[in-house]
Amino acid sequence: MHIVYSDELDSLKTLVEQDNFSGKTAKVETLILLAKQQFYNFPDQSVENGLKALETAMETNDRLLIAKAAKNIGILYYRLSEFANALKYLKLALKYNLEANNPDELAANYNNLGLIYSQLGNYNLALENHLKQLKINEETGNLKGLANSNLNIGNIYYRMNEIDKSLEYYRKSLEINEVLQDTNRMATTLINMGSVSIELHDYEQAIQHFNRALPIKMKYDDKTNLGKIYTNLGVAYNSMKEYPEAISYFSKSLEVSSEINNRDNMCVSMINLGDAYFHENEMEKSHFFLERALTLAREIDSKKLIRDIYEILSNWYEAEKNFETALAYYKSMTVLNDSLFNSEKSNQIKNLQIVYEVEKKEKEILEKDISIEKLKTSQFYLLLAIIVALSLAFIVYYRYHTKKRLNRELEIKIAEALQKEKEHQQIIVHKSSLTSLGELASGIAHEIKQPLQNISLVNEGLQLESTEEKIDNAFVANSAKDIAEGIKRIKFIVNEISNFSRGQQKEIMEWFNINTRIENAFSLARTKFSNRRIDVQFYLDNSIPEFQGNPYKFEQVVVNFFNNAKDAIEDKAEKSDGQFSKKMIVRSYLKDDFIHVEVEDNGTGIPESIKTKIFLPFFTTKELGKGTGLGLSISLGIAKEMGGFIDIESEENKGTLMRLNLPVSKS
């Protein structure tokens, strides 16, 4: 074997040996390039470097880089005809490209898998992958990919002997290449279409296709395809019994194939020349080319070509009345036929075994993953059951002792009330306070439900991340930050409820973006809007300046607006005939040195008779258990604290507009 060394190859090897890369990505890219350069001269080293590239890529957790390295090693194994390994790594590339949602590489993945399955003779799986490739290229509008997909599908149908379908897809490929003005690919498609026309015995059409492809391949000096074109033109004329034309093209094919030492096509050209001269009754020339072809076929060990030569030589000697030699060649041809049949069956079994082994391995991996997931799920539910049981036990214990304590206090107060009238009045006031505290507790539960749910979801994400082989520190840090924010939010809400009875406390003021906080508030209230089919429209003015105040209190006001709007819309929907279109509009804008935040709904509206009461503590129009009457009262207090006010525009049965007005802060 003649080995060629290049400066580029030496440079790449030096880079890898020095291992002085700026990062792992650069190392992976270099190893992939080195593996490609080494393949033809050093295939073993090529595969070794390809595997090193994949191993290094796995350390980066970069899905696109892993997919690229896996694809490279898969293609190397494909070129070595190690199809089981090729399938293994190309399917690994497919997995990571699916996770990364990389449509271009996904299409290439399906193309490579289709080519391997076609090589293995599993045309159904090949067709399935090429159709997936076609669908992605249609969705992305990749015309070059579409042309390639249609060409590959046409090839599959051709091998399945569904000639009409193959021709249909070849035509689609040709049309797209004509739009792209890709003449080289047009010529390749025309060669395939010409082969189909020969199968259909439409020799005139075949000749037209080959003659269209011929000048294009001559322009690109594509001698491999030129040899194919000349051979096929010769076959077409030979089939039409126009032997001089056939001999001319077979001779050209032999000449071109000899220039590039394409021994397979050289042998085919000699066989065809021998056959054509035989039909022209030029027996000496016929025998000359058949003998040359036989020598070459034996050199390249092509049993199929030897079998074809034996068949023609048998006919040749029969025409020469040399029946003994004719019979000898016929027997040799029969023996080779049987050998080829057995070899073909053996290859089919081997290929089926490869596909079976790959699918079996995939099934084992899938079953293992399912078992792991089941174990994780059972552990999670067990932990959840323990937490719930402990929580219930704590609640029962706490309520029992609280009830016991309250009962004891009530007994003391009642005893004192029997002695003095004044103390009796104090007991009535105390009982009234307890009732208010009960409603207040309901309000606290309502207010902290959202941050608690957020903390729970983040906690679940952390539990899942803890099961990964490599922990994503950035993800853990962000999750911890989210939990801290949720706890901060709950602390703030509890303090806010406490402040309701004790008076407002001083808090640190900060500058914040109004629109960002509106979006945050909607995120907090989003769960209440899920599956409600409410059309929520935002019209936020980006020119609004930042505001100085407490951003969390501001969010609380907006969340209360959202909740009240949602409840009003749902209430009206329940009373409608089903044709009611639920809508909510959120606006922010600057006017007259005030920042205005509006939440408008098309719900039940507020009756005129209670408009003056809605800001009173504990006043509510909702059913028992659905509201405490604290939301708007607290919102009004926050608005005043920020130097603003709240006003309402509402009409019964038409809707309500709640508006928070805040003065522009001076820096």
C-alpha cells in the first residue's frame, strides 16, 4: 500500500501529542479532523482517535459536540463495513441531536442510518429513516437536503424493484436540483433515471437521460460517472440491437475506466464488448475481450462477473459447435450460481443478525432505564407518603394542644365574666378577635400557596438533578436562588399580614422595572389561569422609567388585581350559556407624571351599592371559603405607602378596570 504523508496530517498529530488546547471543544474538533485525515492510510489509528474524540466530548456535556463526535466514529465504522458499530454510534448521535433539537444534523443522522440499513438489505428501515429525513427537510425548507432525500428514497424503491415509485422520487430530486441549478447533482439523478428506464425497456428515454448527464460529468471531469454513462449507453444500444453504437460506447467506457484504474468497470466494459462482438459475429474479437475480462475478474475475485463471463463463453463455444467446452463453461456457471446464492443468503442472515443485535441492545438499555425510573418513582412516593404522614401527625398534635389551651383560656374568661359585666364584654371582644384571626389564617394560606408550589417544584428538580452522574452546578445554584426567593416571598407575606394589625414597618427601598414586576406577578398567578381558557393580553409601555419602592409589595398588588379579575371572569362564565369569551387586558403607561398599571376584565363587574365597601378589611362578595376580603384592603395600604392610590371603573355584568397609580420617582 502506498502511504501518503501530508504537512496537515503531521500538524494535527503534533497538536494532539502536545495536548495543549484552549478547551475540550478544541481538542474534540482536532481529534475528529485527525481521524478523517488518517482513515484511508491508517484506519486503525483513525478509529482510535475518533473514539478519543467521543470520550472527550462526553466530558463536556455539550450535546451538539457529543453528537458530532458520535456521528464521525459511526461514519468511520460504516466505511470499514462494520455495520453493527456504525449503527451503535450513529444512533447515539441521533439521541443527542434529538435532545439538542438540531434539525439539520437530525436530517443527516436519518440519512446515514438509511444508507446503512439499505446496505444491510433492510429496505423497510432504510425507507423509514429516509422519510424522516425528508420530513425534516420539508419543515426547514432545506432544498439541497430535499433533493438528497428524494434521491435516496428513489434508490430504495429501485432496489425493492418498485420501479414506478423510484422514478417518481428521482423526478422530484431532479426538479429541486434544477431550481438550485446544481448541475452535478442533476447529472447524478439523470444517471439513476436512465438506469430505471433501461429496467422499463424504454431505451430511447434512457439514452436521453444519459446524453443530458454526459456533458455535465465531462465538465466536472467525473471519470467514475463517465464510465457508468458510457456503459449504460452501450447497454441501451446493445438491447436495441444497434451493436456498432454499443461497441463504440463500451470502448469509451473501457478507456475512461482504465485511466482511473476502475477495475470493476473495466471488467464490465470488456464483458459487454465481448457480448456485442458476439452478436455482430466477430468471434475473434469477442473471444479476445472475454478472455481479458476473465483474467481481470479472477484478479479482483468477482464471482458475479466470472459467472457472467462463463455464461457468454458457453454461448460462444456453442455457436462455434464446440459443445464439450460450452458444456464445461455452463457447468462452471451453474456451480458459481449456487455459490453466489449461498453467499447472498449468508450475507442476508449476517445482516439480519447485525440489525437484531443492535435492536436487542437498544431494548436492554430501554428496559434498564425503565427499571431505574420505576425505582426512582417508588422511592419518591415513599418519601412523599412519609412527609405527608409526619405533617398530618404534627397538625393533629398542634391542633390538639392549641384547642386544649384555647379551651382553658375560654374557661378562665367565662368564669371571670360571670363575676363582672365588664369582663363579660371583654370576652365577647376576644371571641370576635379569634374569628378574625381564623379568616386571616385563610388569607395567609391563599397568599403563600404560590411561592410554596414554586419551592416544591424547584425541590423536585434538585432531587432529579442529584441522580445525574454529573451535577450541573449552575442549575443547583439557580435552584437554590429560586428557593431563597420563595422563602423570602413567604417571609414577606407573613410580615405583611402581621403589619396589617400592627401598622406598617419601614422597609429598604430599591429601584425596579415596573414591566418586569408585572410579568413576575403574572408568573405567580399563572397557575390560577391554567386550563381556564382566559385570553390574557399585555400592552406594556417600555418607556416607563424605573420606580423606587418595594418591588414585592408592588407585585402583591398586581397579583390581587389578577386574582380578582380571574374570579370575576369565571363567575360570569358559570352563569353564561357557554358562548362567553373570557378576556383580561393588562396595561402599563406613563401619563401626567404618574405610572399607571391597569388590569381590565369582562367579568361580572361590581354593583354600585358596594363600590365604597370593597376596600374595607374582611369585606368580600365571594362565597364562604373562597375569599377573605383582605386583598384589596392590603393593596390600598401598599399603594398609599408608595405615594399612590387605586381607582376603579366598573359596570355590573360588563366588567371591571382596576388601576394602580404611582407617582414618577425622582432620582
